[in-house]
Amino acid sequence: MGLKIGDTAPDFEAETTEGTIHFHDWLGDSWAVLFSHPKDFTPVCTTELGYMANIKAEFDRRNVKIIGLSVDSAGDHEAWARDIEETQGTAPNYPLIGDPYLTIATLYDMLPAGTSGDAKDRTPADNQTVRNVFVIGPDKKIKLILVYPMTTGRNFDEVLRVIDSLQLTAQHKVSTPANWQQGDDVIIAGSVSNDEAKELFGEWEEPKPYIRIVPDPSKVPA
């Protein structure tokens, strides 16, 4: 069985481009996005790492730490960072984990258990499943898992949208509908009775008894 939403994110110690970290200690009381790469000096990943650096302020504003991982050494990452800055305009301004012995890739079920060896002996295709995005909450639980193919660049604006939803629904008894954006109307959670909903939200729109629509409670004046 692989990792699932709601599981505790495995803890680990690793070398990064910003020194040694203990993951849970590094996370602290913040949210985090851990996103992985099958090899250094790969083209799609180069664009992703640069884009994340360019929008890091958006994650900071949401109390979300960014951390990358690639199946090569932290020293190789430093050389790659220079290429990222040259081609994308911004070098990574967050830590990149070195995983040269595939320790974390296997710990997080991105590679089959028992996979071993030196990353230098492997190609990106060997590691093609190391293309994950994990969103992890302050409680150290996994809130989101996305897995992308090597040929499709990841949409980190969507990751921000999901984080907005996760943070809203962690604070209020609501769910967010398809294509929801911050400030849009939301749906009262199915676990909330009508009596409780009246206390929490007052009135609501009800196209069906199981679809109870209210304004985004984070935007409603107190």
C-alpha cells in the first residue's frame, strides 16, 4: 500500500542545498509543498523549479514552505541551480533535497520498495515516477498527492488554488466546488446538519437538499 491522503508524511534526515534538515522539524507549524524530480538537468523540471522560485512569495503569504527533491546529490543541485537562474530568470530560493541513493524516493513510494543503487547509474526514465507533488499540513498529514508524467509540466497555480481550499476548509465547515477560486461561494459540508448550518451560516441557497451554497466564510464580515 502506498502513501495516501491522511497518512503522516514520513520523517527523514537529508542533505539539501541549504544544509542538513530533519523534515518534521523543518516543517514546524507551517504547511509545505514537497515536489520531486527524476534527475538533475532535465528540461521540464528546470522550468518548474524556476517557476516555483518566481512565485515563492505566494506560498510565503499562505505560510507554506517549499522544498524540492531530485534524485542526485545536493552538490549537483547547486550546479543545476545556476542553469535554472540563467534560463528561467530565478534560481531556486528554497531548499533542494539531495537523494543520490533513492532513500526518500522509496520512502515516499515514488520508486518501488527495495530500489537501490547510485543515482548516477540511473537515467531519468528509470526514475520517471519521481514526479510527485505532496501538500503536507502543520499536523504532518498528507493533504494532497499529485503525480505527473515527465513530459507534462506541473501547474503550480493549481497547487496554490488547492492550498487555498485546504486552508479554508480546515478552518470552516465547508467544501469548495469545481474550479473554485478564493472568494467564490462554497458548499456547506455534508457533515453539518441544517440546525448547525443555521447557527454557523444563517441562510443558504439550496438547489438540492444536499447542495447548500453560502458565501466564502473567510470573506464575510464578522
